[in-house]
Amino acid sequence: ADHSVPYPSYSDPDKKIGNSLGATHGIPATTFFDRMGEQTFVKFGPYASLEELEADIDTYAVQGQSG
């Protein structure tokens, strides 16, 4: 509630999801997947703007580039 974001966000208190995705080096962590369901990138830390998030969506999800 203190740090609202304009996109879906999930809690992972047992770290089961984070461990399975390699997203364990900080919170928040955002994981991207390409069209084939392959993980392409994990961003550690918050997004400063919606534009920054949209750019990563385009790069790592839409285009499927690895990071």
C-alpha cells in the first residue's frame, strides 16, 4: 500500500516463486518471459516510471531479448 504500482504485484513470503525464477537478490523483482514462455530477464528493484516498465516489456517480453 505504501508503494503502489500500476501493474499486478504478488507477495512471495516463502520465497518459493522467487527461488524457482532466480529472483532472490532483492525486492521487488520483476521477471519477464517471451512468447514461448522462456524466462528472458529478471529486473531487481522498483521501476521509476511506467515508461521504464513498458520499455522492458517491449525488449524482454515482446521482442524476447535476453538480459
